[in-house]
Amino acid sequence: MNKLDARGLSCPEPVIMIQKAMSGQEASYEMLVDNSTAKENVTRYAEHQGYSVEVQTQGGDYLLVMKK
């Protein structure tokens, strides 16, 4: 599983990070983000790529678990 930390980054940087990571075609990814805009945009992108997305809250952060 590829784990990414996009806390502190504003859009579109988290989406660009997951886009580059997904070029490796792995079955699952985890990404930490710290704002709802990044959560929504990364979720939308991952779902468009055929991944299911589970969102978990960790303190003030969001953990996005994406699986094919």
C-alpha cells in the first residue's frame, strides 16, 4: 500500500500527488489530508479512476483509504 502525506498542502497539490502515485497502478493507497477541500477533490479523483474511497477522521486530519 502506498502511503502519502499531503497535510499542509492546498489544492491542487494533493490531487497531483495522488495522480502521480496512481500512475504506478497499485491496488490501494492511503493519503492524509488536513482540509475538507483536499478530501473532496482527492476522493472525486480516486473514484473517477475506479477506486472506492473510505474516509476516516484522525484528530483534525482525514485519512483517505482508496482501494480497487
